Amino acid sequence: MLNSSDLIRLPYTPDLTEGGIAYACRSLPHTYDRMGGSPFDRLRRIVAGVAVELAFRRYLAQENIPFDVKGATPFTDPDRYDVSLGGHRCDIKSFLISYRDQIASLRADLGLALKAPALVPLDQYSADGHSPNDLYLFAFLTGLIAASPDDMQKASEAGQPTYLIHTMPKTWTRPHQWIPLGALALKSESDETLSLEIGGQDKGREFMTRSLELPPRTRMEVHADFYSLAYVHVRSRPRGRIGIYSPIRKETYLIEPVTWSNIWVYGMEIYLAGWISREEFRQRASLIAEGSRVFQYNLTRTKNLAVPVSDLRPLPELFERVRTWDQSNINDQLKGE
């Protein structure tokens, strides 16, 4: 049984968001959105989730808690585990809390987190390749987002970082025919020069990017071996349309000024809650229907299994076990020598 004193607070630094964005952009050709809604919402969830994982790894290293990341989630397999503790695969389930009043309430009373459900999407739980000895770890990240044009403008004027992105449609991100797109031609209707980055995959499906300065109303070709195009990133919001032409597809794709969004997550604090084994979770979890209101979401967009956060086990207990397991392995190795 958890108490609020069992929760572990971790500081948040901007490099965690940067790492999350790098992962999110590279994962675009491989992920799908089980929760529906805007693709930018999905990207922000990925950014937040990876940020928590990176902070967790940093904490383990600082506390000299042995861990392994050899089996960590590749872009092509988004629902595998994140780290391994004592040989047990760990899946970190984190939740972004972005409403100001909810953040303030949580800061004032961490006990509110204990009343939340520890959610695992049903389709993730039902997927193959898991063991009863796998572990679920749950965490909360408090942080703001600036998604609307007004909020993006306010963030920029306040000197806050932004990351403006447009995601390409599925026909460009995961085309049926795996053939080169040819020399992509870009042109902007804006009156200012734009700093752009385009990202996609090459022939071997490896991630690749190209950066360029796109002058106003000037056609510019990008000679690179793109086979797919997943996103376009700009430093500042364009006032006009941007066109991308593929000579092989014989198609021009137009990006309207209103279709950019900011996926930067302005993280504040991370709260590591607790853990539970997959087998114990199976025995105790109840079903939360799609469309339910819970602490983390106004409306769940998928079916979930859940136990109360208060019923999780304290993480310090797990970390002590991990140290014991690691020392036992070392002693066994020394005996073998």
C-alpha cells in the first residue's frame, strides 16, 4: 500500500523534452494512435513518456541502482519494455498532467495521485511476448503545453522553446510502394526565409533528415534519397503555405499555415509512483471502459485495465531488491572464478 511519502520526485530539465522530441519524430513511421484524436496529441504523449523514461534512467544511475537497457523499446516496436531491473523487464506507464489547476492541486497534495487508476491499455496488455514476471512502473509528469496559435505566440514572446511540426499523411509516411521520392522540390508562400527540417526514411528504412533555409517564394530542390517523408519542422510559424513536390509521385502536398503545432512539453516535475508485477496486476485489475473520466484524462479513448495507484508497491522496496539481486549475481560470478 502506497503513501504519498513513497512517491519519488524528480526534477525536470529541458534536455528531457529534447530527447523525447527526437524519439517521437523518429517513431512516426512505426507508431499508431490507439487513443485517436490529433496526431500532435499523440506526439506530445510520446515526448512526455520518453522524457519520464530518460529521467528514470538518470535517477537509477545517480542512485547506483543497476539496470539494463539492451532490450529497450525500438521505434518499430512501441509497446515493449523500457528498462530491465534485476533481469525483470519494466514497462514504464507515465501520464502527462497539463491542466494548471490540476498541477497546483497535485503540488499541494500528492495524495491525489494515490486516488488515480494505474492504467494499462487493454490491447497493450493482451499483446504477445510478455512474462508474468515483467514489471509495470507508473509515473506522473506535470507540465504545460502550448498547442493553440495564441499559446504558441505567447510561448515564443516569453522566450520559451517551441518545436513546430507538421506530420505528413500516411501515403507519404508509409507509402505502399517503397520507391524513391526523387528530388523533392519545396516552395514557400511566406515573405520570410524559413529554417526547415524534413525527416523520413531511406531505402533501408533508416531514419534521415535534411535541413535547409527556404527563401520566400523560391523553388528549392532537396537532393536526398528519401523513400518516405514523415514530418516537416520549422523554427517559426510560417505565414504562408509550403508546397512539397515529388517528381516520382507527380504530387504536390500543401501545408497550410494553420496545420502546424507545437509538440514541446514544458515539464515541471516527475513523480515516480509505484510498481506491480504483471501477474499481480492480472489478478487484481478491473476493466475501465472507453469513454470513462479518470484522474489522468477527461475521457479515456481506449479500454484499460487498472488497479488503484494506492495499491501499488513502493519503489524503494523494489530498488533494494534490485541491489540484492545484483550483489547475488556478482557473488555467484566470484564463486565461479
